[in-house]
Amino acid sequence: MGAERATNDGVHPGRLLRGRAAGPLLIDLFVLHRDPKEICRRTRLMNDAFGTTPLGPGDWLLCVGLASFVLWADEAKKLVERALRAERRRTVQV
């Protein structure tokens, strides 16, 4: 039971994580996808089963934008902190 068990029998942990994240995402897309030509009856059945309304492209962009807001805000915070540290270093050296 050494380091070799940490990789789940040869499967890289990153692949497992991506797989675990992709599953629910694919299910969400299937349930909320809007079939513009109403070709696929399964989409309507899933909407009825889950009581959802299909999302259009604009709605998906809004969802992605709101979901990624925390990441963007955190990166902006890091940028400001780096700039402040650099400024402090310059004032200390002078």
C-alpha cells in the first residue's frame, strides 16, 4: 500500500476527476438542451420529466458567465495583490 495505490490502479486522478465532472454536465446538457428543429423527441421527454424549459444559446452564455464569475474575481484579486506587493518592494528598496 504505497504510492502506487494513490493512482487508483493506474488511472491518473485527473482523468477520474474530469470524468466525474463530465458525467453530470452531460446529463444537464441533455435535460436542458434546446432542439431548435424539434427533431429529437427525447429532449422534450426529458424536459417534461424534469419540469425544465430548454435553454437557448444566450441562456447558456449567461450561465457560463455567472458560473465563472468567482474564478475571474479571484484572478483579479490575485493580480491586485501582486501589484501591491511589487509596489511595496519598490518603496522598501528606495
